[in-house]
Amino acid sequence: MRFKFRVIVMPKRDLLDPQGRAVAGVLRDMGVRVEDVRVGKSINLIVEAESEEEAERTVDRIARDVLSNPIIEDYTVQRL
């Protein structure tokens, strides 16, 4: 069976986000009032697996071991 997932990877909340800071600066220069900007990445996956549980375990392993750096990033997995 095929299962669709989205993995969202974001910088850890307590760490500096240089990209977010740069975007916030540009937005402020444009006159947009923003309090905080965080820049991350969104990865969509279609996984072949025997069950939804197996697919979820596989995607979690991919997110943890390949798509994110656990020292500086957090991730969430969404079933689509």
C-alpha cells in the first residue's frame, strides 16, 4: 500500500534562526509588522508499506536519521 506523509523540519525554538531573522528584517523594511519568523522545510513523501503503522515508523526513521539534524532541528510528521 502507498501512504502519503509530510515532514516539517524547523530550527529548535531556543536556537538562532538566521534565515528567519533575515526574512523578518526584509519584511520590516517593507513595512510589515512581524514579531517572529522561523524558516524551515517541508518534505512530502509517498511510502510503500504493508500497514499504516509500518509506514509511520519508516517515515519517522527517515525524518530523524536523514531529513533533520536532531541537535539543531525538530520535526513533525503528518499523514496526508
